[in-house]
Amino acid sequence: MLELTEDQKQLQEAAIAFAQGKLGKDMIERDRDETFDRAGWNACAEFGVMGMPVPAEYGGLGLGLTELIAVMEGLGYGSKDSGLLFSINAHLWTVIVPTLQYGTEEQKKKYIPKLVNGEMIGANAATEPDSGSDVFAMRTHAVKDGDDYVISGSKMFVTNAPVADVFALYATVVRALGATGVTGFLIDRDTPGVDVPRPLDKMGLRTSPMAEVVLDECRVGPEARLGKEGRGAAVFDCSMEWERGCILASFLGAMRRMLEESVKYAREREQFGMKIGKFQSVANRIVDMKVRLEAARPLVYRIGQLKDAGKDARQEAAVAKLFLSEAFIQSGLDAMRTFGSYGYMTEQELERDMRDGLGGIFYSGTSDIQRNIIARGLGL
């Protein structure tokens, strides 16, 4: 039985109140215009979201992952700006966490405090035009020149790229070695040779900016290397374990919000002389929404418990990512069906939840990739 402590409940309630008061304003217009909410970003940093898993010595709050999951669930319930929350998750799990785990003390002091207080925005540059799920087939190459690395290549679908100040970027140093030839880097946006073309247009998560990142003989010193040379795969896998397990925590809050809205509507809407919630077909869809939510929550919070205990959670992260991403889409469809034609209208905002949710079956590893990870864990 999943039960939050009183402190965790208070954190979540504070996050809901904060989100309802500070985030998600003018969402229809900002979604249409693909506008990133920098003021909302700064407010989240001031609230402490980016610093929750970060030690106090680097400006963080030093809280556990379970507390952060509770807060993310609260933000997902209180705010309808899924794009902003997605950007925050990318910043947290693919830049802050690997820098904490693998960065030098100099890198931690240079980047972490500013990533925590909102002054800097981080982006993860791994996927390429010709390598998506097969991420380590990347063509971006880092050529050694003395102690320096000269990096050329391009990265695609980089969340936060248009507004990012630093990139956690991966490149091959020895192509013939495959994954063991990949090295991670922390590269500043203003480094000569780094270019971010125009933002990419997306179906959903439109308030989370995304773009290609192009590197043309970008020279960096050894101080930019994240982790040891040839250990980029370990750095990337570390970030993916955290991201897969936690990036959808806000979906729990959104699913709860959709469920409550559907129940309320089914109690009020009348057809054929009775409330539509009395029709078994309508009630059953809403019941299924409830079941999915209750099944998903322990999967996500289990990851928090494991990581807080210093344990591996790769299998559990894959299970949670697979189940929750698919469950959110189905619950979104059920909510739209409950509202009927009104649910299809932009002003109801369910259609945006649906568009935002569809991205979950692609980012941080597709549903098929999660199944592959789970299968390997079963020895298949």
C-alpha cells in the first residue's frame, strides 16, 4: 500500500498550490504560439524544484527522490503546462544528475548552482538524425588534438536547445569501439562551433522548446569532458535510469486531474433524462481511468524508494515508463469520450493533454525499447 508521509503530503500540497497560482496561465495561446514560460521556469527554481535532489553545498535542498516525485505529481495536477514540466525534467535528469554523478568538482561548482537557481538551462544532446533508439550508432565525432577535443556532428530533437545555456553532449572518440568509444561532454552554448538552428514544430509539448544542435569543429578542453573518456555510455545510462523512472511523475497528477474532471462532468451532464455517469459504458471508462491511476502510482514511487536506498532501478524504471506512458494515452482518450464533442474542443484543454501525452511513448526510449529492457532483465 503506497502511503506518503505527512511531510511528503505537505510538499505535494504546497506544489499543487504553487502550480495553480503561478503556472499554466494563458495555456491555449501559449500552446498555439509555442511559447516557453521563462517566468514559470524561474518560479519553479525559486520554489526549489530543480534543487530538490541536489546537495546543499551546491545550492540544493538535499531531499530524496521520493519527495521530488511527490512534488512532480503535485505540479502535474496543479498546472496544465506539461511542456514546462517536461523541460524541467529534461534539465534535471539529463544534465543535473549526470553532472552530480560524474562531473569533476570544478564542473559541479561551475554549473550546478546556476542550474539549480534557474539562471542556466540545461539540454541533453544525444539523439541524432540517423540514430534514435540506436543511440550509440552516433556519428558525431570528437577528434583528439593534443589534450583538446574537436567535435563535429549534429544532434536532433534536443529538448530545451533553443533556450539552453549548456549541453550534456555525447560524441564518439573511437568509432570502431561502438558504445565503449563514446564520451560525454558539458559544452557551453557560446562555445565557437555550436549552432542551434530554428526551433522544431511539434504536435504536443509545444511550450517545451526543441531544436537541432549542429557542431562544426567545436573545440573544447579536457575540462569539458563529463566522466572518463570512453565512459559516455555509462553517463548516458545513468541519466536514462533516472529520467525514465521520473519524467512521467507529473503524468500521475494530470491523470488524477482528468479523472476528477470526468467524474464531475459525468455527474452533471444529462442525456436521455439521466446523468451520463449512470450509463454503464460511461461509468466503466471512468472506472478504468481510476484503475490505471492506482496501478501507476506505486510503480513510479517504487523507483523513488529504490534510488533513495542507493539501489539499481533500471528494470523498474522501464516498467514504470512503459505502463504510465501507455496508460496516460488511454485515460486521455477515455476522458475525451466522456466529454464527447466538448472534449474535442480546444477550450476544454483535454485535446492538448492528449497531444502532450503522446510524446511519452517516444521520448526517453520508445515503448518497444522499454519492452526490450524488461525482456533482457527477464533473461529473454
